[in-house]
Amino acid sequence: MAKSDEVERWFVETRPPSEKAMRRVRDIIVAADRRISEYVKYGTIQFKSDAGDFANFVQVKRAGVNLMLMRGGRLKGRYPHLEGGA
């Protein structure tokens, strides 16, 4: 999927402290599957697929990259490196 002009504008206007890392995470997500697209909603970058919302960046004004998985609670198995729950 091609990168969105809307998301590029968001980076220019928002200037998050961890922009370089956020851009890398964005590149990985968008390259992972051609069905994933990106857009801006609720003041942040969202990712979605044909199945619906996938993830979004949260706490973008703070240093570090925080990615919320919309359906993370449905993941099967144990993922001790992920925070949160169902």
C-alpha cells in the first residue's frame, strides 16, 4: 500500500518526539500486507485492513513508540512483551 499524503502531513504538523521510530514502525506495518492502509483519525495515525481497524499510535506527544492493537486481546498464545489484556 502506498503511503498516505494525509499521514505525511500529520508528521509534518505534529512533529512527534519519536518521529524516526514511528516512521519505521509505520513502514513495517504498511509493508507487511498490501491490504493494510493508513489514515488519520482522532488526532493520530490509524492502520486498518479489510477486516477492520488494526492498530494506532497512542501517546504520540511522549518519547517512545506506543502502538495499540485493536484486537490484541484476541491473540492466541502468550506474548509477555505485550502489555494489556482483553
